[in-house]
Amino acid sequence: MAKSKKVVLAYSGGLDTSVILPWLKETYGYEVVCYAAELGQGDELKNIKQKAMKTGAADCVVDDLRKTFVEDYVWPMLKSGAVYEKGYLLGTSIARPLIAKRQVEVAHQYGAGAVAHGATGKGNDQVRFELTFMSLDPSLDIVAPWKDPNFTLTSREAAVDYAKKRDIPIDQTKRKIYSRDRNLWHISHEGADLEDPWNEPQNSLFVMSRPISKTPAKPDYVEIGFENGIPVKLDGKALSGVTMIERLNEIGGTHGVGQVDLVENRLVGMKSRGVYETPGGTILMNAHEALETLTMERETYHYKKQVALKYADIVYNGQWFCPIREALDAFFESTQKVVNGTVRVKLFKGHAIPVGIKSPNSLYSDELASFEMGAEYNSTDATGFIRLFGLPMKVNGVVNRKAAKSSKKKTAKKSSAKKK
């Protein structure tokens, strides 16, 4: 039985997908159903259905997935503490599996035989989309125009020309050609002058936050309340996850919080340079980590920091629908039972600094932490502890000293023999 000639295209209305839509029709005769996910892009999805239909789509499905995005994707990642290469808070990475999952569901709804995306053959998004497609429905054909030999628009400049010839409305020009991805959690900027790591990001680049030079001269403070590792209150007021992030983006952006300029290692083997803005996410990540330092037992905390590196790789590499991610989520969920309390964060000149922590699960003891000796801590116990803890080092030192003395004697004998 021949497959349906319908294809569901992940459609953002940006440059790439705007030209891919008519190209799929012209080149392969596909009936294109566009899929767009509202993840907090602001005005980017305004009139997107009308634009898709005008450009030749058979239909366009637009979903508001903000609540699902935060609760089922962002919060688990926050609990893990995952950060890629010390700077990237995985804003684009964490959104792709959700978009691709819904794409597969829409393909089933419309009886489509294929799914398509506008990711290039050099980036990470191609992997994230395609791994999700493969995991959730391997029978679907995957159409990736940027990797198709028949796709001759091999540059963003060529794509701009293609759009102009067909009167396709786009925001990009050959002078304003950053590749951007935005959602509730962040916005990324790549391409154009950023491709040279020597070039400093210009003030005009920033969208969600102010340049540091234009931030207030006085700090602001926010208090984040957590329950089981999830932020639930802002300054004492209960808020939904979506509203929480929106509010923190606004106030954090005012102070230039969450700006990261990073040369990162892509999964496909090359280095790339991106500038990220994650104001609300940075505040939440810093507050969450501060609360963990107060409430989590040492061995668990240290091991969790190691596993968080693996989790970051899993998210970055698009392996969300992989058994290991589900297993790690179970571990992180267990660790978060004690992560309850409030963190006060100071926002100033690009920084989000936790300056106060309190928790009913606090493991901090005033008496133990004090420099004064109390009944709970017998300092003489430390002597035996240090002897046992340092025993391997002591044995190693004794052996090395003996070896050094023996070597010294042999050298002295050889020297004496030569003189004779």
C-alpha cells in the first residue's frame, strides 16, 4: 500500500520553514500540514496560520503547549540541575522532543506518511527531531530538506532570495540574518557576526534582557518558594509554572541576568558559537541549587552533580525518549523530596546571587558549624578519623621515601665508582 503524500512540517514561520513549505510542494508534490507549538515565543506566532495557508499549506495546527512544556519538560530538567558545558541551560534542546512528539500525533491524526523539519545538516536539532520521530513512530518517513541533494538553497541568503521571489513574508534580511529560537525558557542567537568568536555581541542583539551597561544601578530581590524541587511561589504568592517563568524573565531581563556567550561542542562534531538569554531560568537554577546545598545529604548531593552532567548530554543530544532518561528522572525525583523551602536571590548587573536560604528540611546545624566546641562534636574524634582517612596516603608516602632513599644510595655508589 502506497504511503500518504501528506507530510507534517514543524513550522515556526521563520526563514527556513517559510521556504521549505512551498519547496516540499513544488519538488515532491506533498500536501503539507504545518504544525506550530506555542512555547512562549511572544508575538512570533501571531497570524501564523494565515501565513502558512497563504504560503500553500493544506492546514496548520497551532497548539498552546506552555503548561506541558514547563511541567513535563522544564521542571524535570530543573530538578536534575543539568547544564551543558557549564553555560547552556538547554532552552532549545528541551523543547524539541515535545514539538516532535506532537508532530507525530498530528501525523497520525491527518493520516500523514511523513514528518519534516527545517533543521540543517550541521546542527543538533536534526538529531533531536529525528530521534524523537524514530522513537515514537519508526514507520514515518523523515523529510529533511537541508540534507536533500535537490534542495539548492544552501545558505540563508539564498533562502531570503527564494522567499522574496515568491512573496513569502519573512522578518530576516541579508543584513539582519541571525538564527534565533525562542521559548519561555530562553532565546538563542547564532549566525551572522557571531560566527567569528572574536566579535563581541552587540547591544542590539539582546531580546529578553537588557545589555549590562543599561541595567539599573540598584539591585532587586526575589524570593522563590520550592516544594519537592519545584518552584511554586514568587515573593510569597503561589503562581503557575508558566507565570512564574514569565515574571522572572521580566525582572531578570531588566537586570541582564542569564546572558551567556558560549563556544560549544555540537553533537555532530564541530564547535559553534551561540549567545543565550535565560533570565528566569538562571534565577531558578541558581535558587534551586542553593536550596539543595542546605537540604541534601553530602553523598547524594555529590553523586547528583555527577549524574547531572550525563542528563545534560541526554537532553542536548535529543535522547529524551530514551530509557536512561526515565531512569534518571526517578533518581532525581527521589532526591527532591527534601528540596523544600525559600531562597532569596539578589539580581544585579547580570548576576542572580542567592543571598538567603531557609528550609524545614535544613541539614545545617548552628552548633556543629560554630567554631566553638560543643557536646555534639568531640574534637578528639577527629584525630582518629584523620589517621584512618589518611592511612593510604601515609603508606604511599613511606613507600616513596624508601624508594627515593634507595635510588639516592645507588646514584651515590655509581658516582663514587666513577671517581675511582
